[in-house]
Amino acid sequence: MDSFELNKVAGAVLGALLLAMGTGFVAELIYKPKPAGDRGYALPAAEENAGAAAPAAAKEEPLPVRLASADATKGQAAAKKCMACHSFEKGGPNKVGPDLYGVVERPKGSHEGFGYSAAMKAKGGNWTYEDLDHFLHAPKQYVQGTIMAFAGVPSGAERADILAYLKTLSDKPVDFPKP
Ligand code: HEC
């Protein structure tokens, strides 16, 4: 091979390289994908206690205020949903749940002859109106491990009505806390 021929080969190789680079460059101009940016929507951070009851709870009046306008008759009607499991008469039988006559200020988990969950027996203290309000709002949150299979009463006004009804079920009704 003389140098002229070598030059031709070199030229051909260079040409091929240039062509390859050129097409690559043009192809990139045409096809280079633009960055897609963030996908989807930014979700708001999960709120604590997210759930159906949370927004209502946020603007709920404090219990003493709710109790001041509570209605025992409405509470008795609302307590129909408890009657599948509870009796409300003095000396009434334990059913799926314990009899609830005189439950206000009764020590938690103390009704004779009823087999409470370990969680309820361990809770401690008496059933104040405040505690009953929390328990009825979300039984499984207030007493983790309770065997009361009841979702709770989301409405604060309705819970106050039920507490007003429970207040009447006593030989010595306990006064409501003052607003
Ligand atoms: C599906 C059955 C069921 C329903 C419905 C139900 N309960 Fe209960 N309840 C129970 C059981 C079971 C217990 C015992 C819980 C435990 O030992 O953990 C209980 C416990 C209680 C206690 C604690 C009593 C104590 O002696 O410590 C209260 C107060 C109470 N229920 C109120 C209510 C009210 C008010 C309603 C209606 C709004 C209601 N429950 C609806 C089954 C039920």
C-alpha cells in the first residue's frame, strides 16, 4: 500500500466517523427527550387522626358546653343502637355487654358477673362523663383491645344526649361538669 492509498483509507474512516457523529448529533436534536418534570400531583401531608370523625371533632364544642344543651329524651332514642348489647334497667341483665344502669362514676369494668376484656379491666378509674364521651366516640381507640364491637358515635351532640340519658339512670344522678 502506498501512502496515497493509506490516505484514502484514512479519509474513508474519518468520513465514516464524521457521518456517524453527525447523524448522532442530528438524531439527538430530534429525539432527545425533554425531562418530564415531576409526575403526578403533590399530595397534602397526611393529617394526624385522619378519618371521618376528625373534621367534626375539630370544631366540636367542649363536653361541658355540649352537655349544657343535651337532651335525655333524644339520648334515649339514640341509645337504641346500644340495646342489642346492653340493658339499661336497674338490676338489668348483662347481655353481650354489661348492664349500664348507674354507669356514670362506676369503676370501669366492674359490673358484677360480666366478663370484661383484659384491656377494660386494666383501664382503671371511674367512668366520668369525659371518659364516657371519649369511649363512645371511638371505643377501640380509647380502650385498645376492648371487646365492645361498636364503631362509636361520631356526633358530639349525640354523644352528649346519650350521656344525659345515662345520667338519668341512677339513684343519685351525678352533676354534669360546669362549662
Ligand atoms: C355489639 C355490642 C355492643 C354495642 C352495640 C354497644 N356495646 Fe357497649 N359494651 C359492649 C361490650 C362487649 C362491653 C365490654 C367491653 C370490654 O370488656 O372491653 C361494653 C362496654 C361498655 C361500657 C363500659 C361499661 C363498664 O361497666 O365498664 C359502656 C359505658 C358502654 N359499653 C356503653 C355503650 C353505649 C352507650 C352504646 C351505644 C351507643 C354501646 N355501649 C354499644 C358491647 C356493645
